[in-house]
Amino acid sequence: MEFETVILGAGAAGLMCAAHAGPNVLLIDHARAPGEKIRISGGGRCNFTNLHAGPGNFLSRNPHFAKSALARYTQWDFLDLVQRHDIAWHEKTLGQLFCDGSARQIIAMLMAELDRAGATLWLQTALRDLRKTETGFALSLDREGTRREVGCKTLVLATGGKSIPKMGATGLAYDIAAQFDLPVTETRPALVPLTFPDGRFSDLSGVSLAARLSNQHASFDEALLFTHRGLSGPAVLQLSSYWREGEDITVNLAPDLALRDILRNQRQREGRRQLGTELSRHLPARLVQHLSTRLNLSERLADQSDKALDALVAALSDWRLTPGGSEGYRTAEVTLGGIDTAALSSKTMQAQSVPGLYAIGEAVDVTGWLGGYNFQWAWSSGHAAGTAIATHR
Ligand code: FDA
């Protein structure tokens, strides 16, 4: 069978691309259903974009690469699409937009756009072999146990990254990139909880608070969650994208409190109060208990010198930790790194050295922050490739 365009991967980017790539498009996925990560995203409500999305919210070897696609299909364009499909939404926090109802509405919307464009979707279809031909590409497919030979002029890699193999994530896009001599930057799990093999926070499991997590590369003010294995929550997931094995992170447990002034004032007013009792008014009690022995929190406020109080504030606002590792691809929301942007056109997502081959979405070395940015990259890059394919056919 001959198609103009074959798109590998019916996830966020592939669905968006298929809706814009013009006629005679085949979209292939080995999963039973399209957009599985959309379905489970945002706790089932899909954080589908972010009002503040801009190039500064993305990591890539070339920080300028994402600019063009993000500018040509913005968060406002996607929001407009959502509204045209009568999907109710709300802003949760920090510009993050979620469905009021279900993430399935976003999948249904993209499927409706796919149908409108007349694209064909083959699910439970695996790629067995791929060759370059004079006019394009030849694919050997296994569709529900039946061998299918398919030819196309244009091939789009939209199979995402390696995160959550249980959900069908594979490194197929990287393998195909290697087959066509496209460089792939180092890939690693990102937006992932950090672990401490000694289980030092297991007594704190479930405790959360607003904190500032930082290292020499970045700083995030968001929620921090202690788990049996270590640290999680938005602030940790964000910083994990900027962390490497062996590096320290710094936790500020009270970024919004003038703790120094509070403790000095309370020393005057409530001098007989224990440090731990006072701190429990501002921080979770279990956390204060956990820190109690190390920081001598059973001592009375009145017995503290200015220097001692300053040292305590420093210990709480500059808590240095060295994570042992991360939870890895098993729970990582995304894969950092991917097909090197140096090999792609930032306008069309087409490979510079292989005419007709495109790469979009998470497969590419563009990784967003937590908060709807990764879907926005999927929509923007999918749209960039789709419109380029439709225009140049
Ligand atoms: P995506 O992974 O969506 O799609 C790839 C498709 O290719 C899949 O359908 C897969 O089955 C298919 N495929 C893979 N290998 C294949 C093979 N060998 N053969 C055939 N098909 C193959 N982002 C965000 O912005 N807001 C959010 O709320 C969330 N929430 C979230 C929760 C969880 C639990 C995860 C794991 C991730 C998120 N994300 C997110 C990240 C977001 O889901 C992700 O960045 C996008 O889905 C990437 O879109 P892609 O289309 O590039 O890949």
C-alpha cells in the first residue's frame, strides 16, 4: 500500500501532526489505543498546556531550537482548539491548564481532528523493517499478526522517549535515527523522583510542604514530598532534569518565611517554648520531629544566642543533600535528550541529511518543565511538521 505520509507513534505529537499533514496519511502505533500518556496525564485530567510556555521552559543542547515551532503554534492556539471542541478547562496553578472533566476529552478531540483530516489509524501495529527507497521509505509492518508492506514519501518519527516502558515506551525513534546516521544526544530519565538508598526519609513518607529546591543550574519553588524511597513532588521532579549523579541539591524548607525574625521575636515573647514547638507552628510536625535530634530542637528559645538562631535558620534554608539516584524510566515523566536538534530544521522538523524524514515530540532533544510544557512541545512540533508536509507535498 502507498501513502503520502506515514507517522510512527499515535501519541500527542503524532496525532497533532496527522491532523495537519494533508491527505493520505497513515498513523501507526503498537498500542491498543491512541494517546495513552494523554489519558493518564495530569492525574487523569491532562495538564494540556501552560499559559506561560516559552522557550525558557525547555532544556535542549540548542536552547534556541524550540523557538520557531513554539511561536508558530502557541498555547493560545491549542487553547482555542480545546474551546472549539467545548472542553471545559481551568487554570490550576502557575499557568497550568487542565480539563475540568477527563483527559479522554483531549484524545477524543484529537481523534475528531484526525478524522476530519481523513487520516488512517492502525493500532496494534509493529514496525518490523524500514528501508530508504529512491522515492521515500519502505516499511514492513506487523498489523495484528498480519504482514503489511507499506511505502511512503514522508516518514515522521513520533514514538516519544523511553519513559514508562510498561506503557509501551521504546527507543524506536533513536534506533531509526541511528539507522539514518542522525546523532542522538545522551538520554536520561527526567521529571523523576530522587532516591536515597539508606531510606533516611522513610519516617517522613507522605509529608509535603512548599519548598525551594535548587542546585548550581536551577531553582524551583513548588511542593516537596517525602517518600519511602526519597524525595518527590513538583519541586523535585523539576530539579531532577538539572541534576546529575553525585551532585548535591539544596533544600530550603521555609522559602516564604522570615524565619530569622520570627525566631528572634518569639524568643522575647515565648522564651520558655522549645525550638521544636515553635518550628512546628510553621513546618509539618513530623518533619520537625525528624530534624529534632540533629538540630537540638528540644532546647528552649530563650537559651539561643543570635548566632545559634542564625545557624538553625541556615540549616533549615540551606539543607544540602546528595541523592543516590533517581527512580529511573519506570516513573520518569519524560526522557531528557533525544534526536539532536542540530540534525533537524527548527522550522519543519525535517532531518537536514535525509529528505522526507521528520522527528517530533519527546523523541527530539527538547524537554519541557513540569506543568503542561511537554504537551505544548508535542503540539507545536507536531503542527510544525504537519503543516510543512502538507505545504511541500
Ligand atoms: P508519546 O509517548 O505521547 O507517544 C508515543 C507513541 O508512540 C505512543 O502511543 C507509543 O505507544 C508509540 N510507540 C512507542 N514505541 C513504539 C514502537 N516501537 N512501535 C509503535 N509505536 C510505538 N506532559 C504534560 O505536558 N502535561 C502532563 O500533565 C503530563 N503528565 C504526564 C504523566 C505521566 C505519568 C507521564 C509518563 C508523562 C506525562 N507528561 C505530561 C509528558 C507527556 O505525556 C509526554 O511528553 C508526551 O506524551 C510526549 O508526546 P509524544 O507524542 O512525543 O510521545
